[in-house]
Amino acid sequence: MKYTFTGKNMSLTEDIKQTSEKKINRLAKLLPDSAEVFVAVSKVRHQHKMEVSIPLHKRLLRAEVTAGEINACLDSVVDILEKQVKKYKGQLRERSRRNVATTEEQSYMTDHEEPTEIVIHRTKRFAIKPMDAHDAIIEMDLLNHSFFVFRSAATDEINVVYKRKDGEYGLIEPQ
């Protein structure tokens, strides 16, 4: 596996990198050999935040944990990722029992159909008004929602504003 480390508001020592690689390598037997692992570690006040992303073909394994110590973050992230991989492998095995699947699909995780058990319980329709991001945030706060979809008055494209876990706001714009 190939690792890419990023540090924000802190410098990553070789010890942190080696420990991270060692613990994340627990997943190596469950992932393809060509998997890339992106590790981002940041420090905000007295809390460490670790984000690990493993992009696979049409699938993204991702975990994000905030804790007081880096090792606690790392242990939690690896546990979360291990559960995600095992769940996906279980879906592959279940699908292979129903359908005739090749062993290559199972070993390299290339079957990426979504589970058929997804049920939409509610559909909501609303008019999308042209506004700027600031007005959309005000509207979102008034509705007490965690995100708000709106049409940008400047670009006339659909955008989304959302409230982040740290209390700040984010904006999603199409490319």
C-alpha cells in the first residue's frame, strides 16, 4: 500500500508515520495491493483529528476521528475502516451466493453495485430560489437544518451550504 501523509497545524514525525503505517497495515490483507492511503492529521486546541481515506475503484473508504491523543485517533480510525471493509466484503459474498461471481471480483473488490435494500422513505420537493451563500446560510439557520440547497445568483448553478461539526459553514459548488 502507498501512504500519503498530511499535517495541519502540526508537524508529522517519522514515529507517527511509522505507527500509522503499522496499524493501518492490519487492513492490507483485506485490500488490494495497489491501494493508496491518504492520512491527514490536524491539531485544533488540545484535540487531534485524524482522517484516513482509501479510494478504491468507484468506492471510497473513509474514517474521521477526533480525540485527545493521536494513538486513540489511530486506533478508532482503523477499527472504523476495518468494519467498512468487512461489511463490503460481506455484501460481495452475499451477492456471489445469489449470482455467479468470479473470484477476481471478490479478491479485488471490483463489483461496485449498491445494495438493493436501499429504501427511500420520504421525498421532499421545494422551489429553489436564486440567492448568495450568505442568504442561504441565514435561511438554513432559520429552518434549523444542517444543509441547504439553493441556486447561486452569481453563477445560476445549484449549490449546497452545510454546517460543519466545528460550527463553521461549508459550501459545495459544482465544477
